[in-house]
Amino acid sequence: MKIWVPLDSAAVALGADDVAMAITAEAAKRGVEITLVRNGSRGMVWLEPLVEIATDDGRLAFGPMEPEDVPALFDGIDTHPKALGLTEKLPWMVRQTRLTFARCGVVDPLSLHDYELHHGLKGLRRALDMTPAEVVQEVTDSGLRGRGGAGFPTGIKWKTVAGAAGPQKYIVCNADEGDSATFADRMLMEGDPFTLIEGMAIAGIAVGATKGYIYTRSEYPIAITQMEKAIKIARVAGILGQRVLGSDIAFDMEVRVGAGAYVCGEETSLLNSMEGKRGVVRAKPPLPALEGFMGKPTVVNNVISLASVPVIMDRGAAFYRNFGMGRSHGTMALQIAGNVKYGGLFETAFGLSLGEIVLDIAGGTATGRPVKAVQVGGPLGAWFPPSLFDTPFTYEDFAAKDGLIGHAGLTLADDRTDMLKMARFAMEFCAIESCGKCTPCRIGAVRGVETLDRVAAGDPSAIPLLTDLCNTMKAGSLCALGGFTPYPVMSALTHFPDDFATAREAAE
Amino acid sequence: MPSTPAFGDSGVQTLREILDAHRGMEGALLPILHGVQAAFGHVPPEALPIIAQDLNISRAEAHGVMSFYHDFREVPAGRTVLKLCRAESCQAVGADALADHARDRLGVDWHGTTADGAVTLEPVFCLGLCACGPAAMVNGKLVGRADAARIDRILEGAR
């Protein structure tokens, strides 16, 4: 009997380790031989812990499983109260276009055999047969844009580094996924770490970098462990080291752990942190592509950007490019979160409307109450009200409505949400996490909290002041922490003026 | 309050082993500080000048780096470290009320430790459990869909 129980952090947080132990114990008690695989999550967080059992027809899903539900698994899986049917026939799975997350939840994350059975290493092998310039061209032609949030064309970044002179170049993977409502990087590192390793190795080949670093958050202990194990396995198998898959190319990598600073998700702050310094933001130019880690040419890319490279190299640029809409090519791994009925990871081509995502796919709120607002793009993204639910999910369409898609995290909030409180939190968070370099961010965020408290107390002069402050932060901050904090604040004020007026009206 | 153990010669020895293990690493300071905190439960003030000398940086710089990052503690934590997520997705499912409950039960504010040294309460901004909040971490163990009853059980077990 082959049984899968995820080791993904969300599954573990909901009891997956206890379920796994219960399965092992029950099997031993009944004298039944089982193979237990700790896989990644399929991304249906509302069903975790999602247990799968192999059958001749495919993998059957059961969830959300608790230890008490385990004995019945051995009695008759057809009648199990938590039976869901074949995993891959579930509507959430069928509706997706899983290119980057194709293997996540399917494979044993630490089995290279499984990885290669599911098209792993095909991209790397092809890249080794091409010239570096050809690899760069393929990634450029795919239309892949940075999935961290900035949306900068990946191929152009790689071309810059490839063309830079110097004896040492680096690939730095930004795995400091600090935005609330985002967990795609984490899910991928835990569920399919070899994909990230393969993507980084291909990047190394393309630009002439021999060393890679994955900078990940300390808040992701399972992801850290999985990546370190996968790197060791990859080294032993000759995927990493002095001769990648037997070639003349050298590439190796290691994991570096952050220390609780949100701003270190900004690429230059991250580089400073990796150099052993305070995570202060650097001015650009110089671009990290030319002067990055240790002053050397460095590709800094998000986990999902790098993890999308193997499938691009395997299936070709045109295959990837043909998904999507407008200038937003390929797929996006949506992370639907907050007060949500069906929350989790949903990979799809660009172009679905926000409303389709929030109300149809995600089923609205967990409480069943109306959706008041959705924050798209993390803590520095705008709150969109239902009136903007027709906005297509692309970089350009969201920008046109004064929003951003960022790393594609979505926080659903129901009608009990106080938008003034959320605006205040945006300023408070900025104040806590500011690196301190820019006065508009360092001081402005503190004043922003105070000004919002004045709004709450009914001070009529506070709202124009808040607007003016937001303009200053937007124009005068070196990075997106201070620069984009105005997005959640001003969108809350613009779309939900009642939440900012009530105190004044009460005072009057 | 938890007492800060004396650093002493054994502390210096442990620290030197950590420094040796990181020799030659590019940008070694954060891995070193993580190693020190793992070994001592905090970053002892006696350790910073030794680290600074080893890396050929100033004491001010070493202190500056250590104090920048939320993870590094100057003093040891309580026996149980309870981290509650304060970020937007968890707020959307009641994390604020949960935090108020915890602070009330413990009688401490954020970053505080109970007088008996049992529990330290820390805020965390995102554990990546955003579709199953409110999220928490108890001595490194992840908890999803935390509620007041669960927190009470955790605190009961932490006595």
C-alpha cells in the first residue's frame, strides 16, 4: 500500500505529522506493509492534511485527515468519510495549468528517480547542449518576467550578467518570501526542491556563474531542511559540483538563512544581508546584475522565476509564451489566502479576472460573509473592492487600476474588516521593518500611524495630511517598502471612505 | 526573568569552534550569529567583540548587524517561545483578537517574558501559512488555525 502524507508546512501545521505517525502505527498494528511518502502539498490547503493512496485508477485523496480517521483507511477506502475521489480529478486541480508546480505534491521531493520520471533534468540536459547565449535567448523569448513582484524580464537580466566581465559571478535566489498571503516559494522548496536547483544551475550556465545562494527566511524551517537535503543529494548525483552532469561546467550552491527582517526581501538589502551587513537598501545604479554579491555580477531572481526555467528549457520558449495575456506571458502561481473558503495555491495562465479568482475559484470568504476587499500583491499591494473584480490578473491591468500583482498573493477580508485599521497596520508594519535609510520611510511610517490615529479620533485635518505624507513616501523612498506602503493606505482611503469618516461624524 | 548564564572560558571555547567552522565563508556573519544563538540561546554580549576581532570588523559594526535583525536576542528567551503571526492574512481570520487573548493570559506584551521565565511572546510577520491562519509557532513547531482554546492548551503545557 503506497500512501502519501505531505510534509508541507501548512499540512504539518494542521497535523500531518500526527497523521503520518498514526498511519505507520496502524499499519504496524495490522501487519500491513506500507510505503509512506512525505510529499509536498497539492496546494489545496483547506483539505490538508490531504492523504493520498495509490490505486490502479490513480491516487485517491482523503482530507482533511485527522489521526482518528486513520484506522478507517485500512478498513475500506471506498466508504471512508473523508474520501474525495481521484486527486487529479478534483475541480481545483483540473482548472489549473501547472507548469512550474507540475511535480509539487506528485513526487517524493527528495527522490531524484521520481524527479527524472516526471521530466526532471530535461531542461538542464538541453541547456548543457546549447551555448550560454542560446540559453539566455530561450528564456528571453519565453517572456518570463520576475515572479517576485517587479515583473522585470528575466532574459534581459540574465543577458546583462552574461555580458559582464569578471572571474566570478553569482546566482542568488530570493527566497525571502515575507509578504503575507504568499507561500508559493515555500511550497515549491518543500515539495519540489530539485526544480529550483535545476533552474539555478541553468542560470549559472547561461551567465557564467559557478556559485549559487538561496537566501531564505528563518520563518521557513521545513523549506530550509528540504533544500539542504536536496542540495546534498544533487551533489552526490553530480548535478552540482565541479562537473555538472559530467560536463565541463562547474556550479554549486548553498542555503543562507535570513534573520527575521522583511526588508531583506528587497534584492539589494538581501545582498547586504548575505554579505554579513545590516539589511540596508542600496541605491541603483549600480545594478546587482553588474555589482551584486561581493561587488560581482549577480543574477538575483525569485524562487518561482528560477523554478519556471526548467520547463521553459524542456518544452521551449514558445510553449511557455503562448499561455497568458498581453505582455503577461506564461503562468502565475496564485496564492489565495486570508478569510477564504478554498485557500491555497492555484497556478494558471495570466488573464483570469480578479472576481473569478476570489468568488468562483476561492469560493469567497470562509465565514460566508461578503468579501469587503482583497489585498493583492502582499502588504505593499492595494486593497481592491468588489467594484474592481472585473480587472484581469495581469501586470499591466492591475497597474492601470493603481494596484499591483506582486508575488500573486491575495488576502480576502470580509465585511467586518475595518479598513482604517488595515491602513494603520500598513504604516505600523513599515515602521517596524524599515531599514532606516530613507527619512520618508523611517519617519514617515511612524507619523503615518500617528496621523491615522488622529483620523480615528475625528481630526478633519488628518486626511489631507495623510494623503500628502503618502505622496512623500511614494516619491522619496529608495525602495518599495516606504515607496509602496501608500498603496494599501490610499486604496483603503479611496475605496472605503466610510471607514475613515465615522469617527469624525461621531465627533460632529 | 531567565538568568543569563556566565559566558566564561567554556563560552569562549564554543564560540571559537563556531568561528572556525565558518572560516572562509563568504559573508559569514549571519551564519555565525545563527550558530551562536543556537548554541547559547541568545547572542551573549561577551561574544560580539570576539566575533568582531575574528572577522576584522569594528565592535560597532558587529553590534549594528546583530541589533538590525529581529531574530537575534540579547538575553535568553523563556523556556517556551510562542510566536503569533500579526500579518494581514492572519488578521483577516482573527489574529488580533487571538493576540489580545494571549497577552491577557500571559500578562506580557510583545517581546515580553513571563516573570517565572516560562513563556516569551513574540510577534511574527508571516509563516507562510496564510491560507490556514491564524498561524503560530511554538518552540519551532508550526500551528495553523490557532484559536483561543489551542493557545490555552499550549500555555498550559508550557508551565
